[in-house]
Amino acid sequence: MSLSGSPRTVLLSGGSRGLGMVVAQRLLEDGHSIATFSRTRTPFCDEMESAHGGRFLFVEGDMSDNASLSAVMKASSERFGRLDVLVNNAGVAFDGVLAMFPVARIEKMMQINLTGALVLTRLFVRHLIGGSPEDKDKGGSIINISSIIALRGYNGLASYAATKAGMLGMTKGLARELGDRGIRVNAICPGYLETEMTHGLDGGQRDQIVRRTPLGRLGTPEDVVGTVRFLISDEAAFITGQEITVDGGVTC
Ligand SMILES: NC(=O)c1ccc[n+]([C@@H]2O[C@H](COP(=O)([O-])OP(=O)(O)OC[C@H]3O[C@@H](n4cnc5c(N)ncnc54)[C@H](OP(=O)(O)O)[C@@H]3O)[C@@H](O)[C@H]2O)c1
């Protein structure tokens, strides 16, 4: 797939493993630069630093800590100057039926998946708006990684669904708020992916998902990365406020 547009500088949360790792790797291959963070550095981060030198930055950071997000933003803009794209990818999926679910777990997941994404997006937007007059005209792009769980629900994931549905609301609200500045805001709703996040699914749940998926398998991060590449490219210049579902047809 050949997509047009100049190389972008991308701030990506949770680029150390899972979907974020594959997004980071693919965008680096496309010639973009990546600033990413998570709580724990992985061997992938060391590898990318030595393979891509100045185009890859990893710092430790925590979505549930506002000061940490400010530090991430500062480190990223010090390294790269103007950032063009934010991908809100970091997330956790604690499961359990709501009646038995500890309130502290609800609050933590809200903080990581939703409040953290809002705080980071706020910092990113202020960075774009506060730039030089010339930079301000360049616009920007924000991509929120939501989930089909926000659209359809799943037994035991009501709190997670709430955080991911919140991201869809944020997407639509911000698209309206930022459109006149040329900043596009979109969401991707992946189906069930083969990452650490779904390792807790038992054999029966896995079989049921595969049976209900027209394309007959779970997704992979590679299935989702094409939509990220598209949304940051010039081909998506007139797309904002949308959610794109990438799920092998399970919600059709
Ligand atoms: N896997 C699926 O089936 C699926 C389906 C739909 C949507 N999604 C969404 O896709 C995104 C990526 O999921 P994934 O499957 O790649 O999950 P994953 O393999 O568990 O990776 C999650 C990433 O987020 C980071 N992260 C978690 N908590 C963080 C925190 N407090 N601060 C900073 N970084 C944090 C993790 O690093 P650390 O733990 O080191 O911090 C890791 O880099 C999530 O938003 C998820 O909800 C996943």
C-alpha cells in the first residue's frame, strides 16, 4: 500500500508491546518518527533505538499520572520539535462482572484508558495550537484506539466498554472542536486481537469469537495498522469524527 503525505512525527502511547509496538515498527518503516512511552521499557524499545537512531524515542511514562504525561510531552517535543499525530493506544482491560468488580479497579481503568487519553490529548492540542503561526497551519491528526466492546459490549467488560465508549464521544466532540484548525480526530474499533490483552480468553470464548467472525479468526495488530497508516496519510484529509471498525466482520 502506498500512501501519500510527508513524514509525520507521531506521539504514540503504549508503543512497547502489542498493537502499539506493531504500529511503531510499521510507521518507522514508512519513514515517520515515533515518540512513545509506557510504564516498562521492553527489548523492542532498545532494538528500535539502535535501528532507527534519531527517529525513535522511548521514555517511561504512566497514563494514570498527569505529571508523567506532561513529562512525556516535554521529552517528545524537545526531541522532535513539532509533533503532527497523536495515537491514543495505551490501555488495559480488567475484567469481571460489575457487581463483584472492585471500585478501585473501575477508577484505575478509567484513569488509564479515558482520563489519561483526555489529558494527553489536551497536552497535544495545546502543543499544536501554541506553535509558531507557520506551524499552526499544518493541522494535525488524533487517532483513538477504542474497541468493538464499546459498540457491542461483552459479558464481564462493562467498565472497559464504558472507557472505550468514552473515547468515541471524545472523538466526535473534539472533531467538532478542532476541525477549523485542520486537526482531524478519528477512532479505530478493533475486534479481538492476538495480543497479551486477550491471553486471558479461555478456549471456549476464543472458539465462540472465531465462530461469530465471518473472516473466521481473531485479528492481529497487523490487521489494524493499515487503518492507522491510512488515517495519518493525506488520503484521509477529509475524514474526521469517524470510527472505523476493523474486526473481521464480527459486528456486522
Ligand atoms: N487486544 C485486543 O483484543 C484489543 C481489541 C480492541 C481494542 N484494543 C485496544 O488496543 C490498545 C492496545 O491493546 P493491546 O492489545 O496492544 O494491549 P497490550 O498488549 O496489553 O499492550 C498495552 C500497551 O499499553 C501500555 N500501557 C498499559 N497501561 C499503561 C499505563 N498506565 N501507562 C502507559 N502505558 C500503559 C502497555 O505498556 P506497560 O504495561 O508497560 O505500561 C503496552 O505498551 C488498547 O487501548 C486496547 O484497549 C485491544
